Amino acid sequence: MLVDSHCHLDFPDFAAELDGVLDAARAQGVGHFLTIGTGLSRFANVRAVAERARDIHCTVGVHPHEAAVEPLSGPEILLKESEHEKVVGFGEGGLDYYYEHSPRDAQIANFRHHIAAARIAQLPLVVHTRDAEDDTIAILTEEQAKGAFTGVIHCFTGTTKLARAALELGFYVSVSGIATFKKADELRATLKDVPLDRLLIETDAPYLAPQGKRGKRNEPAFIVLTAEMLAELKGVSFDVLAQATTDNFFRLFTKAKR
């Protein structure tokens, strides 16, 4: 069994054929899906997708791109939405200094509110970070000093510095199709040193289709290609990799039911 620990099943890319997309993934051994919240204005759709099947859960949060148009005044609204049985974590929240669709101060404020929600509810945080490693590390470290919380660095494409910091903070590292790209040697070298018991895998579908499917709409079924690469990289069998990453997912997302 594999778990797609980060996908966007509510996106319009899947609207006309979501059942078929899910069935195709299940046929490839994908036994669980985590569909990720990117904005409160769209969260009802995210939750509705999670309610469609037993093997789908969701998170609630505001993507850093949306921080300016959906500023949080505190963690309260996130906490309220997390009372739903299908909501198992917060995010994706974090920092994106590559596109900077929202001002940095707005991103940072929202990020801290996501962290507060994770700390209070004791549910994990899904972190988006791009071109913002130093601030991400600093904020996570500062906030950990206020009280413990857990989480995952989603779609990890960072440096060894970020990986080590995440591990020291008790976080997990999630591997996407980017790690399969031909020019991703440096990323694979970093991932090789991440302990197997701290790795998750994801598609970020409909984005970031892995090598062999590039140029196509990404789907949860394609996570098999990322898992195959990661198993080879870690020097373990596919079954061992699948079992480990599945166990890791349910260890982190304790509210999710197998």
C-alpha cells in the first residue's frame, strides 16, 4: 500500500473524472489520499472530496500565495474547521519567496497562525517553503520553543541544511515527482541521507508529474514512479519502501484512519 500524502483532488483538473482517477490509483496500490487545503474560500470543496470515500482525508489552510487575500487573524478558524472528522492537519501554510504573490509579512503572519493551530490541536502542519529556507527554519525553531508541534516539509526540494533542520525539529520530509527528474541529482543526494522512518511520498497532483509522465497532468497513480525511484535510492525493496512511508504517514497524521 502507498499513500499519496499531498494532492489536490478538489482542483478543476479532476472535476469531470475524479472517480476514475481515484480508481486508477487504487488499482496501482494507492490505499490512501490526503487532499490539501489551499484557501478557506475553497475549503468546502476540499472537505466534500474527503467525504466521498473512506480512504480520503484532508487538511485545512491558506497557501502562502493567498496570504494577502485570506489573512488570518489567529488560529481560531483553522481550529474550528479541524473539528470535522475528515480534517487531519493544517496547511499547506508556509513561505514562498520565489513567486511572492503575497507580501512576506502577510505570509509570515499566516504561517505563525497555522503553527499555533497545529500546537493547540496537536495535529500536524503541512509546510510549503520555496526560496525561503532561512526564514522557514527560523520561524519553525522559534515556534517550537513556545510548545511542541509536528509536521512535514511538503514537496521537499531544499538543501541539506533544511533537511537537517526539519529532522531536528521532529518533522518529516515528503518526496514528490521532482526527485525523479534527470537533473535532480543534488536533491536525490540529500534525500539519500534522510532516514527511511522520516520520509513520506506525494504527487502534488495535478502538478509535478514524475519523469516518464512529464508534460501530463499528474495523478495519484503516478506516485508509483516516485516510490520506485526512492526505493532504489534508499537501497530497499519497493515493498519495504511502501510499508515504511505508509507507516510514517499514519504515525504523523494520527487522526487519519487506515
